[in-house]
Amino acid sequence: MARRIAAGAAYGGGGIGLLGVAGVGVLLAEAQLAKRSVGSQGDGAAPPRADGVYGRAFGVRPEGGPEVEPLRFLMLGDSTAAGQGVHRSRQTPAALLASGLAAVAERPVELRNVAVPGARSDDLDRQVSLALADGGWVPDVCVLMVGANDVTHRMTATESVRLLASAVRRLRTAGAEVVVGTCPDLGTIEPVYQPLRWLARRASRQLAAAQTIGTVEQGGRTVSLGDLLGPEFAQNPRELFGPDNYHPSAEGYATAAMAVLPTLCASLGLWPEGERPEAARDEGFLPVARAAARAASEGGTEVAAAGGARGPLALLKRRRRRRITHEPSPAPATGAPAAEGAEGGGLDRRPG
């Protein structure tokens, strides 16, 4: 199914849906009940802004020479990428990733976040245009998190993947490395009941797999978030979900960031693990569609393009995670608002 969706996105097709017509009436009725529950406890506050420079101390040369140029990190996507549900900038996934990247690279990281709560894949073109409008600022690496709103708003999977692939292609053409956190498992949301829970999980995984195919074909990498957030969120909903029972809590965002950070660093050649697969970790080279399907069912799995004589192959990796701790809020970049103060921070370098 993921292969069919990706093919329809690439070559045009008849709008292959994520769900068939069976049970649509029940699905819509259940969805209305879920909507009344989701967000009823949230405060509706806008996510905190975390734009600025992280790890500024790494930019100071002891010899008194010029400061080290920061890496440029761009975040795009929906409310998850924006950090909806937390109240401190340092708790957002973008801030966590920026501080983790700075610690691994031992270099400052300048973060810009153009993600918007409620965004679907059809907003990515606008976000990419906004990010690239400043010709003097081209990102070195980008992270996109998108897909959940595509499922809940019943956007066709082919259209969703086509729009994502277009965004990845534009960013790659601009010279940026791209990492996509694929669609999370919507079947873990507490107010969602059967049969909607089963349908939401199926739709989420189909889209996540198709997103992987579309991203890898454009030279990007993906990290699956669905199964990672699935069992862990299902077992600890009070800890990992925020007050609205839909968006992650601070600990939930940290869990997701820990999964994305190794791939983010590896895309820049900074992660200590090599690119060769480890058989002991069940890694290897697979046809892209098979790798995408495997990744969609196991959270934290990375898929990247790989060459092969028998056709397009993908490298499936399960990188070791390291826990990210909170970094002090950054010094604001030029034109960016200052973030509120925070204490502590860095990267726990013990293997995760």
C-alpha cells in the first residue's frame, strides 16, 4: 500500500485514500466524540518561540580568534514540530534538537522554526518559501514533522506524500540535509476508541511508510515516530501526553527528540556510529518499500537511501539514542525574539 501511495504521489494517481469506504460512518461518529474530548483540557496557548543560537560557548576560540560559524538548523511542520503543549522554549523539540546537535558537533547551532500548529502537508510549500526567502541564510540541516493533521483532515495519502516530497526536494536543492519525522501513531490518543483507534493506527502507519519512500527518493532520511510514541505513550499517557491528551508533554517531546537526534547528527557526518549496518542490531540494506514498512512498525528506526546493483535500496538503521537534557535558553538570533531563561543543559553522552 505504501508503494502504491508513493507511486501515485510521484506519477499522479486517483487519490488513493488511507482508509477504504468501509466503516466511514462509524469513523466519522467516533471522530466527533474524540474531537470533543481532545483539547478540552488544553489552554490553547501558542507554543513558545525557541529561535536563537544554542551552544554559543562552543563558538569562542581560546586564542581570541574569530568565532566559529554556527550550524544553521531549520524546523518545519505542524504543532509537534512547533512544540504545542509546553510552556518553556527549552522544552520544545526544536530547542532540544538544537542543543543536542551543538553538544555533539561542539559548535554553535542557530535555530529557526517555521512550524505552525495545525499545519498539514499543503502548508510545507509556504514554510519552505518563508525559510528560504532570506538568501543570506540557507539551512545546513532541516527536520520536518508532519502528517497527523493530514490523517485527521482526511487528506489523500497521495497528495500528502507528493507535497512532502516536493518540500524535501526544494530543501535538498538548496543544499540542506533533510530529516523527516514520519506520521505519529494516532491510535495511541486516549480519547480515541475502537474501531477508530484501529483505523487511525492503520492510516498513520500507511502514511508513515509512504512518507519514507517519498523522502528517501528525494535524498532525505526519515525517523519513524509512530511505534516509538505508541507503546511508550500508551503505557505512560499521564507522563508523555500534555493537558489536552493529544500533544506530547515535555517528557514526550524529549522522547521524540532522542529518537531524531542520532539521525540529525548522522546526516551531517557527526554521529559516532558509522553508516555500515550492524547485523546484531537487525540493520541492513532492503528495497525501499520493505525498509519503509519495517520502519513504520518500529519507532526510532532510520531509513536512508543506499546504492545497489539490483535497484533502489535503502539502509535501515537502529541508532543508539542518548538522553537529551535541557540547555539554557539561547541568545536570540538577529531579528528573533528572546526566549525565557532556563537552567541546566546539554547532552548525556552515556549510550541510551
